[in-house]
Amino acid sequence: MKFQNVHIAHDDEKDREKLLPLNNDDLKDEKDIASPSRPSFAFKCYVIASMTFIWTAYTLTIKYTRSSVEPEQMYSATTVVFCAEVLKLIITFAMFYKECNFNNAQFLEKVNQYFLNAPKELAKMSVPSFAYALQNNLDFVGLSNLDAGVYQVTTQLKVVSTALFMMLFLGRKFSVRRWMAICLLMFGVAFVQMNNAPAAESKQSGEKAENYIIGLSAVLATCVTAGFAGVWFEKMLKDGGSTPFWIRNMQMYSCGVISASIACLVDYSRISEKGFFFGYTDKVYAVVILLGVGGLYISLVMRYLDNLYKSMASAVSIILVVVLSMLIFPDVFVGMYFVLGTMFVVLAVLLYNSVNE
């Protein structure tokens, strides 16, 4: 019995060695993945800075392309979302091919094992994929009917929906201080809406129509879909399964291509009449790139941080969006309510991140 135990222990040691990384760099990577809730301060700053740039550029570019062109010359939002989903899928395949050390046999074997022959896992990832596709299309509706700054602040309500979905799906609990930050965020959004409502009602009929109610409804729907999809995706990335990270993204974005194709079919009459790339300019292609790269970056944030850090990174871009909007769009109205609301949102971001949980 004694020798048998030694033999078993030896086998266990061999099994553990198989699971160990081959070098210190791999060990560092494994630690980063295994403990995503404790990233370094420098990494947090990098995430916030990168996401601030992506969301600011994306918001302003969409707003510019939707407001500077006559309606009859407008590009189709559904085709932009489709192109972005295809771009994300192509990049994901390329990244996984690189992860396989450009080995064709290994790449095809793993794609066949984890992607083509895993229909249940693909079905799981279809849920956030369809939700994200809906969110991306709602973004165009919201930005077409709201000022860029108002849109950026109002969408911070997704922090609330995200927190609720994290409690429901991930079993997360938040401290009193963090709930205070979320409530402060809600008050900030309310002040921004009070600032914008009179301006929305005073639009002249001859100007480009911006319907405040439609825009606000689209943003609220975006908040719900974004919170749900983000938490579901985070759960899939952190459930301890054996599916590789980039395969998860393949599953996600292949479903995204399908859902975006369905949206294009709904808009088929307009697309067939004017053409798939009708109205596309260099700025529209920039929207496609920002949407595609931003989607991939979100998955990386989910892997190392969580959904609420993603939402907070989005909130940091509010000030930059407002300042740049005043320089680019002459009809942007910024009053005391907007300034106060923005200050509340920024204070909420700082208060939330002051807690180490």
C-alpha cells in the first residue's frame, strides 16, 4: 500500500507537470488569466486610456457621419455593423493562427475540435452575439437623435444594468460605496437629460430632425442589451472551460455575422436599390474599423478585468467627447445642468474605483 501511494503521488506529479507552463513567461500569463480581478495599476491605466480613445473616436465619428450627410445620401447602418462583424471574425482567426505558431495542422485541428464540432458551445455564444448586434444597431438610432455628449453620458446607465446582471449571473456583491457611486451616476445622467430636453424641443422643423424620445428609448434599450450581453460573455470567458480564448471569440463573431446578415436582409430593399457600400467614405470605413477593433478589445478587457471596468472606461471619455463636440458640432448645447451632471459621473467613476474588491 505504501508503494502504491508513492506511485499515485508520482502520477499526480506528472499530471501537474503537464499542466504547468513551459517557461516563466507562460507562468506569468497564466497568473494574469487566473486572477483577472487583480491587475496592476499600470494595466488599469492602459485599459482606461485605450478604451477612452476608442469610444471617443467611435462616438464622434458616427455622430459626424450621421449629421453631415443628407438623408438620401446616408449609408446603411446595418451594412456597417455587418462589415465590423466580418472584420472581427477575420482578426480572430488571424490571432488564433498566430497562437498556434502558424502551424496549419494544429490550427485546423483545434478549429475543428473546439469550433466546428462544438455546437452547444456555439449556441451559448450566440446569445451575447445577437444582443451585441442589436446594441450596435441601436447605437446608430441613439446617436442620430441625440447629441454626442448626451448620448455618451446617458449610456452610462449600462453600469446599473451591468451590476444587476453581474449579481444575477455571476453572484457578485458590491459594497455600499460602489452602490453609492452607481446612484451618483444615475443622478448625473438625470441632470444631463434635464439640460438637453429644452434644446431638443426647440429644434426648428427645417433643421435635421432629432427626436429626443426615440434617441433616449434607443439608449435605454442599448443599456439593457449591453449589460446582459457583456455579463453573459464574461461568464463564458471565465467559466473554467477548456475552449481557447480566441475560439470563444470565433464563436461570438460568427454568430454576429449571422445576426448582422439578418439585419441586412431586413434592410434589403434599400441596399439592393442603392448598393451595399452606398454612402461609404473614409470616415465610414473608420467607423467600421473602430467598431471592429473596439469589439475585440472589449473581449480582452473581459478576460483580464470585468464588465464594470469596461463601463467605467467608457464613462471617462465623457469629458473628451463634450469638449470635442463643441469644437466639431456648432449646435451642441452645454449648460450648467450638463456640466453638473458630467461632474457627478466623473465623481462616480472615481468613487467606484476607490474600492479594492
